[in-house]
Amino acid sequence: MELILDRLSKHYSNKIAVDRLSATLHSGVYGLLGANGAGKTTLMRMICGVLQPTSGEVTFNGIDVTREEYRDALGYLPQDFGYYPGFTALDFLCYIASLKGLPKKKGKQKALELLEEVSLSEMANKKIKTFSGGMKQRLGIAQAILNNPQILILDEPTAGLDPKERVRFRNMISKLGQDRIVLLSTHIVSDIEYIAGTILVMKNGQLIQQGSLEDIIQVIEGKVWECTVDTSMADRLTKDYPVVNLRQEGKDIFLRLICEQDPCAGAVKAEATLEDLYLYYFSEVSKDEYHSADGV
């Protein structure tokens, strides 16, 4: 099982959304991490054949994205998936099954199985307009896997979910990634940290890092610091460095921040996390603008 993205680019009149991006994906969960405007949704839409690339190509096991065999292998949950609010959950899945070419009887059977799998069987005959955000997202993933796809593309699937729903959703995605390619894009760093075997970091339309969590956070090992300082020092540090965490502790302020060298007296190094890496790349202060402790 091999999904190849070969020098993919997407140009608009005044912007390059994706810039000669290449990657090879096999079975497992891939987390796509990047700030707004990084090109994540554009990339996913090209993988799904919704957008045509300006240049480059997408193939799965040698099959081009434009071929019907490719579409048959694909499941897609866009950021805002379309549904008919007056449909019941079962009717909606049966309708999607028919669009995907499943025979009526088989489509209904598969729909019922998936409603059970996403814990919506008791809501099968309830109208979608009565569903919570989490229930709609679970229905969304059910429609995405109706045809048992080998490639599953999920764009911001946990946005707006409460913590309990997010945990349920993460567990479901982990299970799905055991025997297919799952590409998950989200701003919720912890979701990627928990379930992605491989993390793809995207910035300005390009992949700037790719690998396991342990591999990619090496770039900021030794650059994450914690300190407790007075208010005036805290004000100075928050202006100079990306701050991951700020917490009031009596009259003082605890800071966790990213800096090439120790930012102040008493600062201690902390173990790096994926959230730290995100701030390292996507904070308003770029790493090239960081100051050393002596202000140089």
C-alpha cells in the first residue's frame, strides 16, 4: 500500500498554496500539522481529486488520482462535510452508499454496522439536525468509511468537539489506521501527538519536517525553558520569545518559553513536546528573531 505525492504544486493568481511537495505514505496514521494558510487543506483536496494540481501528481499503488479505481479506494471527511438536516442518520448513510455504488441491501447493512461502530445506532432514525457537533462528526467519519477505503483523509475532524468526544474520535482513528493510510489534519496538537505514528509539519506550502514525534522534536531539544520571574521580567520575556505557557504564581509568573539560550537567571531546561515545536515554527516571532539571554 503506497500513496505517492510527487512534486505537488498548486498556484493561485497571487499565491503559491502548495510548493513542489513530495511524500510517500504507507499504512498508518499521519498527522498533518501547520498554521492557517500553510496549505494543508489545499494539499488534502488535491489528494482527494477535488482540486487539480498546477503541477505534480498523486498516485496510489500506481493508480492516478483521476482514475475511478483511485476514487473507489478513497474516503474523505472535509472540514465542513455536507449533510441533509432533514435526513435521518440511516437514510443519509444509505444515500451516500448509493452514491458510492453499493447495492441497496448491502449499503443498508453497511450503514447499520457503521452506526454501531461510531456509537450512533440508537440515533439511526433520528434527524441529523437534532445531532450534537460530536455526533455529526461521528456520522461524518461513518460516511467516509462506507466503502471501506484504503486511504482516509480527515480535515479538522475533532474541531469543536468536547474532550470526551475527542478521545472517542482519536481511538476510532487509531483503530482505522491499522490497515489503511489515514491522513489527519488538525490544529489540536495533542490529537496528533497521541495517535500519529508519523507527523508531517507543513509551512508555506512545503513539508519542513517528517518523522516520528521523537525524531521531529529533536530540533528543539535544549531550547525549551521554564522560569519563575517577576512581572516586569515576564513582560520582557513574552515580547522577546514564543511563550508556550504562562501562569500566575502568587506575585510572580511562571513561564515556559522557547529560546536558543537560557533567557534569564534561574531558567531551567524542560523536555520538549510537540506543542513546543508548533510554537517554534508558527509563533508570530520567528526563530531567526530570537534573542540570546544577554539581549544580543
